[in-house]
Amino acid sequence: MTLDRAVMAFAGVVVLLGIALSLTVHPYWIGLTAFAGLNMIQASFTGFCPAAMVFKAMGVEAGCAFK
């Protein structure tokens, strides 16, 4: 799995988790989904993604988006 795919999979899990928690625990959990979405938008413009840095430190091989 490349770094790009790991970041996208992680973002998908965070979005789905935020939706599930907002439906089952408390509606304010939708903020987690909003945070993930905003982080994806800023990463697309700046190239800075904390999740990519963590996955890279864990040894995931680089893809073409995050180097």
C-alpha cells in the first residue's frame, strides 16, 4: 500500500466513524467529519498532511501525492 492510498483510506475511516458516532452517540460528532473534510481540502492546496507524515514515519512507501 502506498502513502497516498493509506492517507485516503484513513480519511475514509475517519469520515465514516464521525458519521456513525454522530448518529449513535451525539450529533456533535459530525464535527469529526467536518474536520476530516477540511483537512483534505487544505492538504490538496498545501501538500501538508499530518497523517501522511505519520504514515511515512511508520515506513509506508511514498506515492506520487505526498513525498
